[in-house]
Amino acid sequence: METWFYEVVRIDGDYAYLVRTDIESTDEKCVARALLPATISEGTHLKYELMQYEEC
């Protein structure tokens, strides 16, 4: 089981753009906001594990 950590860098309508924080990366990942916790905002830190995102 892998666990990845992300930061929400921007929100654009129904999508959020995430950057991994557990490795050195500048690649943005586009994720539908419906898959993320409802309370996210720019700067929120997330944990991705077992195909689910949660705030950390």
C-alpha cells in the first residue's frame, strides 16, 4: 500500500490542481473536486491512500 502527500496549489471551477510534497516535483495533477474533501482550499495538504484523499 502506498501513501502519497499533496498540496492544493490552485482551484479552477470543478477541478483542483495538486503537487506532491513527499517527493521533489513541480508536476501538477488535475483532480475533480468531487473526489476531494469538501473543505479544501488553496494550500490545503492532503494524503492519498487506498484511492481516497483526506486532509492531513
